[in-house]
Amino acid sequence: MWYIADMKNITFFVTKWEDGYFVATAQEESIVTQAKTLDELIQNIEEAVSLHFEDQPVKSPYTVVLSSNMYAS
């Protein structure tokens, strides 16, 4: 979850694909990103949220909740 100034929380559903990549999809907003590792994914989520809300400041601290590793085909 992310805490955005004066906005609701954003929950990301994380899927691990068979090719090894992780894909994070926001449930409440049109935000999707991917990465080879979870560490990279967290960085990419931070960047994607910042870009999506670039006209609104992101409050700190915030947390990202990752789901279990599910494989997609």
C-alpha cells in the first residue's frame, strides 16, 4: 500500500511470471510495472507511482504490500 496525499491507499497485486519477471498491477489506479527481482520491482513501483501522481506530492513514509508468488502463463 502507498499513502498518497489526500487520496486512498493503492494496493499492488504482484505476480511472478514463468520467465522469472515480477509484474505489479495497482488495483485502484492505472499503474503497472515489472522487474526481474523484487528489489527492482519495489524501485519501479516507487517510480511509477511518482510519475502517475507527479502533480501531487507523495507523503512519506509509505509501504508496499506484496502478494504471494503466483505464476502466470
